[in-house]
Amino acid sequence: MIRQAASSFLIYIICCCRYYYYSSLLPRGALAFTTSSPLRTKNYHFPPSESSSSVLDGSSTDTMTTDSTTTGITIPHLSPTTLANLVDYTISFSAANGLQVQQKSERSATSTSSSYITAPISLLPQAYPHGQFQHGLALSTPFNLLVDRISRNGKFLQETLKGVRDVDEFTGMLLTLYEAIYLSDGHSSEQHAKGADRLGILRSDYMLHCSQAANNEYSIKQVELNTIASSFAGLASSVAKLHGFLTRRLGEEGLEEFLDVNERAVMGDSSDDTVHDDGERGVPQSLAMIRLPAAMAVAYDRYCARFNIGSSSNNNNNGEHKSDAAVINPVILFVVQPNETNTVDQRLLEFALWDNHEIPVVRMSLGEIHERVTLDEASGRLTIQNDDQGDNCGAVQEVAVVYFRAGYAPTDYPSGYNTADGSGIEWLARERLERGSAAKCPNLGYHLAGTKKVQQELARRGAVEQFFEGDEADVAAQIRTAFAGLYSLGADANEEDMEAVKDVLFNDAKGQYVLKPQREGGGYNYYGDNLANKLKENCTITVDDDGNNDVTLSPDLSEFILMERLFPPQQRAILLRNGQVEGTGMSISELGCFGAIVSSGDGEVVHNEYAGFLLRTKFSGVDEGGVASGFATLSSPYLC
């Protein structure tokens, strides 16, 4: 008891010291922390409603206390004492290690205060087959190469997306800009974009899926490939550290049965206690906060070398880049959403860039970029003009790398699509950034390569193989192992695609598929009855002379793809939101593997590696899986 009390007091002192130290570095009122009652729940879960889906962005108004009682909470295979210890450690670890998200608040002109709450997380890691985890990691570099090569194949992108652009204005605008900048032989300013490096921070998401063809063994199948704003690398790394600590610290104090039951649910009869040749059982370490900043540093250093900008000098000496205004070291520009709440995840990457590489970051929205970032048409130089206040008053900051954490959804462009009259300022800002010489993460080609329609097209026989010919044929075969069933609903729909549609309409197979639009961020997909109704509303069904059903698809369906629904193993989870136990129940998980690639304008790949992981866990009755949209929580794999 004395040792436990002393440990708790020491944690309290450390947290207080960190708080007052970092507070001293910020303007008055810039930082405020809240704490919460970690347990205020029942052992039942209800699908997220409007209010529960907004927990991540901090809209809950519950005040938080330090009460850690576990009265009334029952978790199978876990004692109340162990549960209380888990929650206590988790809340403390989250506060001490920045495992938090920012709460939404109404900011005024006189107040800039922010408060933070524990990020949505699973209290314990989820069992995951060691071999399939390694398979996901090994696929990172092939998928990186595939995206890079697709981005350079304008004909493939145009042909694949021609049906989508007519019904999806957002994707159509992206494709139009891509054609104007990368496929034209017009103005010399386009050459700056063509010659710029391409930086990819990608994340391929997988679910375990069991099929009879695979001898009833689980294997990973790709859900989607994210090529823009691939988030949660920072927070997921912190979750892995938390889960590694909890399983080691409390592993012999009541966790064994809980973890073993989950392992058997996933591994079945193959579950054992052996140590794998290439790693121990348990929670692996994520390398995301090392490798993602390293890739960004490669792109940054290449820009500085290309334009002869000394990274340790405050003034550049290249003739093309001289300016009357003072020029300070180049920066990486983070393009973010106004009133962003996932700031901690982004800041962790920003802090790692400075700690590991001494590269400064500037955060701006597309609206701010339109006002303050200029493009020199002659040199391709993107510069930020600072105001007359602050440490860099009046100085010009050159942009070496543009990193998009916004711009992936129509809502990021609220001023509309009309750029001719100057009203669509967010699109004008996006175009200005794209035309510059700075490396883009992603450029328009990478962005388009991540659309659902491209994903569906790649599943067709021979599509991936065209990008890996000759000696690289085995790379295409490796990529294809991760594909699930994907079907077109556009004018290019073939017999196999139409059979999947008929399966939903006439064979009551609505539960075997998912209807997906060309959107990122979660919350847009159609399942079950909603899927079936969406198809019925957009199909014309006729019966031929032989009594067979014929289906004609509406052009409005061109923006969607139909995907085989995946059924991963279910295992128990305890989920936390807002620092409180949300509930316990059977859950499913989705593995995300990060990849990082840097390539030159002419296609030379100078950097390509696996760059970390995340695991998202949700209760099995919830269809959608986005963390930021309030459906899922961050977790970690417990390799077995």
C-alpha cells in the first residue's frame, strides 16, 4: 500500500511539473486539462447516436472527476480490482503521454484556451495472428510503389474515373486539376509541379476474413488504401506503448484469462504459447513516429539541396530565390481543418520532426493559405508572408513540403467549386500549392490513386499486373493476395459485377456486401437494408421472355462501388470514450499499416519503407469504423 501510494504521488508530481513547464511556454490561457470519472457506464453497448458519435470531438459536457470506483461494472474474465487498476493506469498514462484529443469549444476573440480528454481507446489490446500481421507489414512497400506508378499514369486515371467525374463533382474537380497540371504541355508553371518530389504517407487498412477457399483460416483482406490525411500514427503509437505497459505490468495480476479467451477466439486450435522466430508474443512497437518524420525529412532535405538552401542558414543564397524580405529556414506546411480537434495526433508528428530533424512546421487552413501563401511563377517557390507580430514578423517562410491533413472531403472546400470568379478560395489554394516546386503529400495523382473506384478497378484481372511487368510479376501477385471482391456500378460494369448486384436484389444477399462512395473519413457507406434500398432506387428491373431478371444501372451509381463484406473474428473488448468506460462486448478490429515513399519528378524512388501500424476496434454491431467520426476506438494488436 505504501509503495502504491508513493507511486501514485510520484505520477502526480511528474504530471504537475510537465503541466507547469509546458504552460510556461504558451500564452496565458492557452492550455487547460480536465480529468474525468473513468467509470460511469453499464456493461451494455448501444450503437452510436448523434451524441455518442460526437464524443471524440469533445462535445460532451460531462465534468470529469477523479472517482475511480468500479461498482456495478462486470467484465467477464476480469476481476473488479484488475479493471480498476487498468482504468487508473490508462487515465494517468494518457495524461502523461499525450494520448488525448482536443475538445470542441466555442472560441472567442479574447480566449484561445483548449482542453483535452483521453482519446477513444480500447482498454486492452486485441488478439491478432502474428503471421497475418507480418503479411500486412510486408505489403506496405509494394502498395507504396503501386500508388506512385498509378499517379504517373494519366491514361489509367482518366479511363478509370471518367464515369465518376460526371456524377461526383469533388472527384471530378480533382481529376480536372490533375489533367491541367500534370497532363498538359502548356504554361511553364506546370513544370514546377511535374518536377517536384512526391511524398506518400499511406495507410492500407485490412480486416481478417475467413473463407472456405482458405481452409477456414483467417487472412487479411484490404478494406481501403488511404493516400491522403492518413491519420492516427501518433496516437496509435502511444496506444501501443500503453498496451505494452499494461500487459507487462498487470499481466500476472489477472489479465491472462481475458487475453487467452480472446486469443482462442481468433486462433482457434492453433493457439499456443510458443515464441515466434521473428518476434515475441505480445504488443509490438510501432515505428510510426520515427519513420514517418524520417520520410518527411528526406523530402525536405532534397528540396533544400535542389534549391541550394542551407538548412542551418537563415538566408538562402540561390539567385532564383533571393528576396528583399528576410527569409528564414524552409518549413513543412501542415494543411489542416479549421477548428481541428485531432490536434494532438498531428502535433506528435510535428514535435518528432523538430526533435529528430530540427524541421519547423507551420499549420494553416486552406482559407489561410489562400490569403498568405504566394507562388512565384518563375521559380515555383511557395512562400508564407508573416504578419507584423510574433518572432517571425515580416519574414518570409519558404515551403519545402506540403502535408495535407485536410482537403480530402467536399466539406473542406466550403466556398464552392467556382474558381473562375475567384470565389472558390479553397480550391484556388489547393491549385496554388499543387503548382509549386515543394514536395506534396499527397500530390493530386496520389490522391486520385486512393479513390474507391481505382481500388475496384485494380481488382480486375490484369489491372495490377500492368504496373509490375517482367521480373516484378511476383509483386503484383503479392498485392493481389489482399484483395476482396470489388464490383463496378458504372458503365464499365461487366457480367461479374452485375451478378453481385443481382445477388443483393434477388437473393437477399444485402448482408454480404457494402456500398461505398468516393469519400474518406467514415460515415458514408451503405449496409443491409439501406444498401438494398439504394440499389433498388437506382436500378431499372425488367423481366425477359424466359423469366430472367435484367437490371439496368442508373448513371448515379457510377460514384459507388460494391464490395464484398468482410467478417473478422469477434473477441471481447472494453472501450473507453471521454475517459470513461463506454461498455464491454464482442468487437471486431481493423489493422492499418503505414507506408512512406519519396520519389522524384521523373519517377526515381529514393525512399520506400513500412512505417508503423494502428489497430481500430469497434463493437461488432457497429457498421462504420472511423475513429474521428465517432464509431471506433484506437487499439493495438496482441500478437499470438
